[in-house]
Amino acid sequence: MLYAATSPEAEQGGYYGPRWALVGPPGPTRPPKKGLDRDAAARLRAAASERLTGVSVQACTRSFALAAMPAWRVPQSRRDSRL
């Protein structure tokens, strides 16, 4: 991580680590296959966000949808609790 933060050769979005898997000088390397799994990344991001903030992604989506609706489309029972 120090190499990526301080080296002038480090590129934005690059992946850096030991040259020979677990040992060696730091430099550009390929991330492990599990690190490229976008579905796993999305699940991890959602779980970590919910754990750290205490707010579920579904709750945010519903609240945003209600806030974006014109008042006449919001169900009467929800109008007072919009804000």
C-alpha cells in the first residue's frame, strides 16, 4: 500500500503487491480472481454499508423514491412522514 500511495510510477486504479505472490519487491501485479468478482464486491459493499450506517439499502431506495414523488402521488398515509 505504501508503494501505491507514494510511488510516482503508481497509476490510478492500479493493483500493487509483492512481485512473486507473497514475497519480492513491490510493483504492479494482477489481482486475484476473487478480487475481480463484481457480484461479490456489490454484496460486500452493501453489507458493510448497512453495518456501518445502520441503514439498509432497501430503506434508502424507498425513502428516495417517496421524496422524489410529487405530493399528489404519495399515499395519504405517508404524506405526513415524508420529511
